[in-house]
Amino acid sequence: MKREPSPHVNPEMAAKIKFLRLNEGLYQHQIASLLGINQGRVSEVLTGKKYPDVSPDGTLPLPF
């Protein structure tokens, strides 16, 4: 069975990921599950590999 790739993260998702980690204290796997992406995508955002200049934003609705 072939696995489907995780959706790409956009700047709005990156802002929400950072907010959920910093302000809500969620773990990477919890954020990934909530947003329907894999944990590796969350890690890329939190380590600054993707969207390092995006600020956390808690006003964006879920899901995207």
C-alpha cells in the first residue's frame, strides 16, 4: 500500500504551529494530528528550516 505524502505547510499553518507549541504547550505529534500533517513537517517549522520569520498567530481558524 502506497502512503500519501503529507500536505505542504504554508505560512499561515506555520504561524499556527508556532502558536500551538509556544502558547498551548502541545507536543509535535499532537500538533501534527490536529493539522492533519506528519510530525516531520511540524519539526521543520519549529526548528526554523521552514518559515523562520513567521510569527506565532493564535487568531487563525482550524482547519485550514
